[in-house]
Amino acid sequence: MPLAPGFPTVGIVGAGQLARMSAAPAAALGVRLRLLASVADESAAQVVPDVVLGSPSDVEALLRFAEGCDVVTFEHEHVPPASLRALVDAGVAVRPGPEALLHAQDKAVMRERLSAAGLPCPRWAVVTSTAEVEAFADGAWPVVLKAARGGYDGRGVWVVGAVEEAGPVLAGLAEQGVACLAEERVDFTRELSAQVARSPSGQAAAYPVVQTVQRGGICREVVAPAPGLSEDAAVAAQDIALRIAGLLGVVGMLAVELFETADGRVLVNELAMRPHNSGHWTIEGAVTSQFEQHLRAVLDLPLGSPARLAPLAVMCNVLGGDHPDMYEPYRHVLARDPGLHVHMYGKEVRAGRKVGHVTALGADLDDLLDRTRHASAYFMGEVLE
Amino acid sequence: MPLAPGFPTVGIVGAGQLARMSAAPAAALGVRLRLLASVADESAAQVVPDVVLGSPSDVEALLRFAEGCDVVTFEHEHVPPASLRALVDAGVAVRPGPEALLHAQDKAVMRERLSAAGLPCPRWAVVTSTAEVEAFADGAWPVVLKAARGGYDGRGVWVVGAVEEAGPVLAGLAEQGVACLAEERVDFTRELSAQVARSPSGQAAAYPVVQTVQRGGICREVVAPAPGLSEDAAVAAQDIALRIAGLLGVVGMLAVELFETADGRVLVNELAMRPHNSGHWTIEGAVTSQFEQHLRAVLDLPLGSPARLAPLAVMCNVLGGDHPDMYEPYRHVLARDPGLHVHMYGKEVRAGRKVGHVTALGADLDDLLDRTRHASAYFMGEVLE
């Protein structure tokens, strides 16, 4: 019998940095974590004692992992439907549930559902041939092609400038048995992210809408709240996220990535049903971090306040550069800026891989951008003047 | 070889709630933790993978634990001098070092050293007989008797109203081979705590001075910063703490518990060379928590900013009450106050034992006191109106 009876165990499928950052609020809440990790020294497995090794496609490993968990949740979407079904059939509380999760796993299913509900999406179509791509483009190139399943961090997305470029993409996806989505390339002014949490009993909480900057399909920088976003536009974005959470029956955190256009519209780009890179600022910048909120939501505990603690928060990702040793730049970064919050993920450095992030809170946007960008660049072997 | 080369391992002797709360900043900093725990399901051992079981008085276990640690530190003072010597002799970086630590372990040594340096202490004397207690009191009863070593949370402290009461205390301590300290009972208006961090290279950081409320020798409530404390008085208290840290060569966090008197003086009560209950508010309330700062200091990393993030923070301890199950009151507490930060330690509930704490940040002292006191009382089976 545990020393603290009644306190539950949450199983997280995956042991990357999102699971790693869930360990702190779990310990604070008195909630036990169990991880399904692919290797023993994965990012989160370094900091969580209860780790089961295995793949989410190995149903036996998954069921072994789920035994003794009060609820099973995810730090990524790459869990095969058969695995989810096996969990549900075994009576495991899976949150978010397979039906909700499908909309974060399959972009075609997501577009279909959101469009049917009147939620604003870019123009889209499922395409199976170059002729269909050409018909979809109707002369308006470039067109964005997306793998309906399996993409992340810029993978699985192609911007094609002419029909000839579409052929190899379609062929590649067909070979993998993955559907292809064509979307208009939205001429956006910036990208936003609206995060909400929803619990099984229907309680919901909306975080301030943030501005995100991606490069090469990878999130680089987040400003919370999005500078210059009108109250109306912020409420509209939060409303979209809350409607999607309710429509799909999401449980846990939901991130809705949005395009903002010059004429002030917002269009849904992608969904993630878990803590998300656009919410790392909440660790220090909000009363309840997205990681704590996800745990509360999947456990059907009362949600915490999503209010921010400072006028502004800026988060910059640290990507791997040329040097495997991050400890020297780390000492420099800590020495240069005692007010910076530094998060390292314990991951092997590979070029372009997310290995950490930094956050600064304050009231002066330029100051926060300078500090977080400098730190991020310094880690990556560049120095900004 | 670790995935993140260069990042160090910190060994913590002890696996209670202080070590538990060190796990979150260690994971964020990319620092590995190893614990010396007495039992496998101790508070911190529940949330840290690398745990060695053993007692700090078992030199062999201690050396096995220290192997592979870049530095060894402590979450309590109850480490025998022979164990500390063995670590130092084996070439282990022990921080704080045995000589500094002795002043947190032995109140007689501490009083001697601080008095010699002109630091303000209550009147004190080492006493070995009732005659000496009577001479010390000189008619001014009550007198406070303290075990020079081994006390904590109100244990090892006796307020004696007459010489007859001193006899059993002296006899008990003599039997244990522990020296006895007599101190004037300070007619204090309130208790304060001044926390500073100091690194081996001499860098120091001072936290806002806080007000603490003890009942039965156990800390119940902390307000940061101490309400109504003048700037001069706050600086004087910080100065005392910084002087002590420098004088004793402290490395890591130092908490100096102080008495404030009606005539505006502050007197040193006790020292702790580790994260301290009076600093739990820093987890959410300061840029750098005391737990992160302690890790930075013992690793000789640049210190973080001790600045506070909100005008006020109030922390209330949750003590064990009559009911072993804390989960039901916990759900109530979360539901009642979405802005509250709740920390549970995963400890078995015993009457009067610290099993968690709650913190609220804001600008309205009465509101913060109401909320944290209500939550704390509710956990303990009382309800405040």
C-alpha cells in the first residue's frame, strides 16, 4: 500500500521532454508517474523512477505499462489505433480518448470534422493524384501538401510550387499508405497558439493566446500573450480552441495552432492534445503550468488557474548545434543572465534537435526577446550582438 | 557515457521533502540527482530514480553513494562528523563543508562563533548542572534549554520555568552525551528568516526577509516579504545572514532564523545550511527557488536572481491530522481555490507531521492568509469560517 493512499498514478506514453517536464508538477501534486519509454536513458526516464520499456505499437508492453495506472495519457500522437483500442478494451482510462486523439493524429479527419462544424480552416482537400493537386491549386501556387498522419516538427509538410513537385510527394506517401492533404498556402501575418484544458467532467480553462515563430517547421520562439492582439481577436481564438475541445471531447491540454491573416481572421493550422511547445512559458509564467494542468485534467481533478504571473513571457527553444557539450555555454548563459529560466532536457545534441529552452518574464518585450534569443543562440554556438 | 556530457550529478544525503522538492529544479537544470535514502519509498525516493539505501552513519554506504557524484550535499544536519570526515578523506566535494556544517549541527559551537564575531545572539551559556542553570537565570525565569545537537521541529528545546524543571532535561542530555545550552527567553514580537545562498567562489544572493509563525516549535506559516519590516531592518537581517555565510564559509543555502524584538533589534535564533521551510514560497514566488539556488551554489554555477515575482507570497504547512487519506480534502482544496499552489510530499500521515504545503501569490495579505490557512486547516480536518 502506498504511503499516501488515494493519490493516483498517471501513465504517460512517451519519455521525451514533455514527459520530463511533467515530473515536477506530478511530484508537487503528489501524483505518481509511470512512463512508457523506448530506451532507458530517454529524457524523462532520467528523472522518473517508474519506467516500462517498450513501444506503443507493442500491445503487450502497453498493457503491462498500463497495469496499476489510474489513467493513461500521451506526450505524442504516434500511438497506433490498435494499441489505443487494446487499452480501452482492457478497461484502461485513456485520456484523451481514441476518438478525440484521432483528430490530432489524422489531419484529414481533423479538417473534415472542423470544417463540418464551421470552424475556420484553410481551403483543403484530400488528394490522390497530381491531377487532383492541379485542380485544387487552380493556378494558385504554391500549394501545401501534408501527410495526413505521422508528421511533426516540420516533417510531413511540403510546399510545392508546381504540379511536377507534387508527384514524388504523392508517390512517397502512397508507398507508406498515408493519405495526402492539399491546403492553400495561407498568407499569414503571424502564427498564434491557443491552449485550453478540458476535464472529463467538462470543466475548461483557457490560457492567454500566444504568438509563435517557427523556422524550418520547428518552433523557435513564443511570446505570451501575443503582442498587439486585440481583446476581441484573443477571445475569438480562445473560443475556437474551447469549441474544438468540446466538439471533439478532448480531455487534457489542447493546443490549437492558428494562422492570423492580414484581414484579421484566424484559421486553424494544427491540433495537439497534450502539453505543447507553445506552452512551455507557463512553467514559470502562469499560475498553473500546462504540465500541471494536463495532469489535473486527465485525473478529473479541479483545473488550476491559467492566469499569467507577469505582463509578458518569452520562451526560446535551444536547438542542437555543432558541439555535443552544452555545459560550457550553459555556464555562460547562467552567468550572463541571473533572471533567465533555463531548461535542459538531458538529450543527446544533434543538429536542429530541441534539447532545451529558456524563458524570461517581465514587462519589456525587447529586453525579453534580446535575452532569450541571445541565450538560445549562444547555446547553439552563435553569438548575437 | 551520459547523453548530455559535462552535466554533473549532485548527491543529496537524505530523501525527505527537501530532496523531493529539489528534483524539479535538478531536472530543469539538466543536473542528475542521487539520493541517500533510509527506506525505498521515502518522500524523495518516490520521484528520483537514482537512490542508494543506507544511513549517513554507515560510512561504507555513504562512500558507495558518493561514488560518481560531482558533489555531495545534505537535506538535514544529522550526519555524524566521522561520516563527513570519511567523505572528505575520500576526496569527495562536500558542500557545505564539515567545518561550516558544524555550526548548523552544534548550537554551542554556533553561539560561540557568532558571539565572538559580534553577531547578535540571545544571552547564552553552556550549562552542565542545575546550579549553572540557576546562575544563568539569575532570577529571570523562564529559561530556554536546548540540546546542542540533534534537535529539529521543536524537539530538543525546553522552556523551563524553574530550576526544578531543568534537572530532568540536563540528566536526559547527559545520558545521551549531548551538551546543554541555556538561553534567555527572548521576548520577541515575531520571528523572521533571512535566507542567502553562497557559492564556493564567494558569489552570494540574498532573498527577501520573511516572517515565520511557529506553533509547538513547528513552522506553520511564512509571509514573504515580512509585512511592515522597514527597509533598514530588512537590510540589517540580510547583512547578518551574509556575514554568517562568509564567516563560516557556507556553501549552498543558509537560513538564519531571527527573533525581532519590540525595540527593533534582531537576534539570531538558529541556522540551517540547506533549503529551509521558510523558503518554500520561493518555488513559485521567486525567480530562482531556494532548491534551484542550492543546486547552483553547491555546483559553483552562477547564482540565479532571488527577486520575488509577486508583491506577496504566503505559505502554510499542511500537517498530518486524524485521517490518513488526504486525497478527499485535496480535491476540495483544489476545487475551492484554482490559484493555490499545492505541494504534497507523498508521506504517510501522522499527527503533527509535515506532509505538504500550500502557497498563494498576490498583493492582498488578508486574502492570501485566508486562502492558505483555510486550505491548510481543511487538509488537517478543521474548517475555518
